[in-house]
Amino acid sequence: MNDSIHRHRTAIAIILIILPFILVALLTGLNQPFDFDEGDYHVPVIEQFMKELPAPDLIHYRSATTPLMHLTLAAWGKLAGAEPWKLRLPVLLAGMLSAVIFFLILRERNEPWPLRLTLFLVAYPYFFWLSFLVMTEVFAFLFGVLALRYFLRTPTKRRDLIFFALWSSLAVLARQQWLFLPIGAGAYWLWQDRNLKRAAWAIIPLLTFLPFVILWRGAAPPIKWATSHALTLNPVQIPHVLIATGFYFFPALFTAPIPWKRLALPTAALLPFFLFTPLIEALPSSLQLLPGQSVFAGAIANISNLAAGFLPPILIYIGFFVLYIFGALILLQAWFRRKEDNAEPLWAAIIVFLLMLLTVGQAWERYLLPLIPFLILTLYAAQRRRRWLLNLWLPVQWLLLLGFLWYQIALS
């Protein structure tokens, strides 16, 4: 009887998780004209590969990411057709499967609220929205979250290690940003577990990326457009991450009493980096704090641009500063609590992700997508006090998602 109830509840949870995707797909038909980067870059690459298969040019194509999604959809397009809904359908399925797999990860970790935490992932604007576009983020996310599942099992069996290496490799081949996971996993297994054999499995995804580095003579295809993605040290990502954390993970600030004495010094050390806070497009460049300051892109920027229509700029930057402090306190508190929360493996990957992010030139929220499941597991899943705040914050997140979708539709 208990097994029957368990299966019934799991089935209901999965239906609730995929229902928003199905509703939007039915409402839109997935047939709107190609827009955003899908129309400018990814669909042209898919069309190029469709013409070139079975010997596509993997050096000269108009995308800054590894080509697994483009190759897959090119083969799919030759088989089923290249109408918008047909090219978008595999990405939508990847989004739905990713959410279900993340739910299963939470269940395997015996989290008391797996459905609610999964709905936080689905409500992240650049997870849900990009699930309906021909973009690499969600396609790669599917393989990344599968790799995460095996990483969190602390694999000891060869089978688990093989699957970790496989899914990590596919994630990297779909979007090289996911290199952070095998690097973080290998570093953790080597440093913390002193297990060289296990750490060696994390090298396999790096080896799968190596031929592209040789072909491209760099980390991205050698095309003029990719020069905007050239690696550089970009401190603007520090306020970008902290403000986004303070915004999306606000309830995590109340997981436990804040140890002010312990957090005061590292928080103060982060304050100067607020000077690198990106501008929003609605404000004049004369307000930039530093020469050549970057511009925010994402849901937070959209809200700020709308607010700039009736609020003085100083209030917007005060809001950014408050979120910046919230984000710093949230992440520092979780860092000092990592052993107690059994989150050291997650933090190994998070640190590598943040270091890699410092080389990205633009402060765009979609670049944070791979980080979101790690933060949910680290911040929300570990929350044991005042969990009722999550119940209050979840509908707010979904209202923000609806507003974001409306804003994107209005722009298109």
C-alpha cells in the first residue's frame, strides 16, 4: 500500500512539474518565428550542418558553443523537417526531462519538499523560457543534471563513474561552460577523498573537449563574432552573482541565525566589488561608476529598467546594494556551514563555476543557469528553519516568471 501511495504521489508530482511546459507549448504551438539568438546564430548553424552532413565543418560555424545540439538537431531536421516547432520540440523535451531528473535527485537525497524545490528551478526565467527556444543552454542542462545525479551519489561503482563521465562529456559537448562540473568533481575526489582512480574519470569530459580546442586553437570557434566571447578577467561577475543570489534566493537568508562576527569581515571585503555593478539600459552612461562598465541583461535588469521609468536612479542602486549584501551573506553563510550541510561536493563545483564565470565578458542571467540547481541544493534544500518562507516565495517567483515571459513577448 505504501509503495502504491508513493508511486501515485510521484506521478502527480511529475505531472505538476511538466504541466507548465505543456500548457505553454499548446498555447504557442512552438511555431512563432525564430527570435533572439536562435534566429541569429543557432538555427543558421543547424541549417549549415544539415547541408554539410555527414561531414559538417566543425571549425567555421556561427556559434560560440560546442556543436552537439546543432549536430543533433541538424540530423533531426533532415529526418523530420526543420519547421520551428520541430526544431524546438527536442529542446522542450530536454527542459521537461531536466526538471523531472532534478526532482528525482531531491527524492534520492530525502529532501522533504522535492516538488517545491523543483518548481523553484522551473520558475527560473532562463530555464523555463529557453526551454522553448533553439538554444544550447537547456539542451546542455539535461546532460549536466544527469551528471550531477551521479556526482552526488559519491560514485564508487564503475557503472556510476561511467555514467558520470558520459553525461558530463555530453554536457561539455553541448556547451563548454559545463566543464566546471567534471573539474570540480575531480578536484573534490582528489583533494577531499584522496581517490586518484575516481578523480581520473573526471578527466574524460576534458579529453572530449580537447579536440575542439585543437581545431579552434582556443575555447570557441575562430569566427569574428566569437571575439565578443574572448576570455578575460571580468570582476563585474562578482556583483552579478551576488545580486542574482540575493534576488532569487532571498529566503535562504533566514535559514539560520546569521553569525555576524564571522561574516562581517568577508562581507566587508566584498564591498569594493559593488563598484563593478553593471548598469541597466534605462539609465544614462554618465551614471556608470567605472569606465567601460558592463550592462545587466536578464530578468533583474528588466525589472530595473521598468522601475527606472518612475523611480530615481539612486533608489535602483540602493536596491542593487541591498541585494548585493543579501547575496554575500547568503553565500558566505552557506560556505561556513558546508560541512554541517554535507555540501562540500556541491561547493567544489560551485567554486569552479564562479572562477570560470569571471572570464565571461557579459553579465547575463542565462549564463547562471548551470549554477541554479547547485544553489537550490546548497541553499534551499539545506534550509531547516522557517521553511514557510519558501511557501511564500515560490508564488512570487512564478509571478516574476509570468512577468518576464510577458516582457519577452512584448519585445518580440
